Amino acid sequence: MLLFAGLGNPGAQYQNNRHNVGYMAADAIARRHSFSPWTKKFKGLVAEGTIGGEKVILLKPQTFMNLSGQSVGEALRFYKLAPSDLTVFYDELDLAAGKVRVKIGGGAGGHNGIRSIDQHIPKDYRRVRIGIGHPGVKEMVHGHVLGDFAKADKEWLDVLLDLLADSSDLLIKGDDNGFMNKLIVGLREKLAPTSDDDRPPPKAPKPQAPKAQSHIRQARTAQAPVKVPESGPMAAMLKKLFGNKD
């Protein structure tokens, strides 16, 4: 048995916040793998199911982020699980929006939910950090974290959550690198710019050289290759995801 905990703040006013992406991950996993309905337990909401042949308890603490450790610690003790049986999903300011990184142990990195969990259990549990990007100015961090995802973010967020849920069996197997690689490849395939019509083009008739047309003019009328956009939200998103390394 394993415990998956998604962190966030309870209440409708917070449900679309960047800080609640851990809740969103837990919901996506529950939908994808047909978990039981959510019930109240351990100062949180709990759902049960199976992933990759392993029983998994999903937990969304309802204690507010700063007290997440109360709920997670209670659940871990009830099921007599070790910290190594726990995986926590949460938002990460220091990762570009859409990037996901997995690590075992480490510091809280300024995240109050992780800091709270560290106060209740040993630190050697798995952390799935979901990038929400940094606003660039320290004074804007609070509003950014507790602000809703923008409409433009939905394009990559929905894809990412679906991929995360589909790939969660790799976390069950302990294949953290395989999990991250699958997300990277999946995002690249689904978010890469494509033409408006993805169907194969019809075969064109055999071209005939136009009369009284210079070779320069003929070259100009040749079809230009499709180029990846160099500006705009999607170009910036793809550059952050695939153009830089941690």
C-alpha cells in the first residue's frame, strides 16, 4: 500500500489557484484510475484505488497548506506506512510552468506545506514538484502563488495533469526518471505547434514550369516550410520546457 498526497487549500475560492495544483494532480489520478468517491478522514479527503496492481490511498489535506503535516502524518501512522511509501504532489515556484521534477528527501524550499510535513515525519519521502513559474519579483510571489491559473495556462495544464495521471504507474514502480521523461515527451508531442490541418495534403499534380517566369520568381513561389513561432505565449512555454536544463 502507498499514500499519494496532493497539497492545496480547501474551499471554492482557492480551487483554481496555482498553489492548489497538488489537489488538481490528486483529482486527475482519481479520475484516470477510477478511485472510490472522496470521503472525510485524517483531517482531509481520502479516496482509494489501485494503480499498477498496487493499492493506493489518495489524500487531500483539508487543514490548509500550512498545517498539511497534521493530515499526512495521521494517515501515514494509521496505515503503518514508512515515509518511503509516501509521494507528495505540490507546486514549485523555482521550476518553469509545466516542468515536473521528482526527488527523494531534501529541504522544503520555502514551501509551507512541505515544511509542515517535515515537522511530522522524516524527510525521506518522494516529492513531485510541479512548476508554476516565478513572477520574477519577490514582492509578487504571494499574489502569484495564490492567484488563479491564467486562461492561457489551461492549454498546457490540462495536458500535463492527464499525462501525470496516465504515467503514475511509473511512480508506483519507483521509476522516477521514466516518469519525468514520459511527461517531457508527452508535452512536446501534444504542445508542439502544428499546421491548422494535420491531415496529409493531397497529391499535387506534376508541376509545370510557368511561361515567361524567371527562376527567381519560381523560387519565391515555392511553399515555405512551417516554422515554430518565435514569439507569443506558446513559444515562451515551449522554450522554457525544452530549451533549458535545470
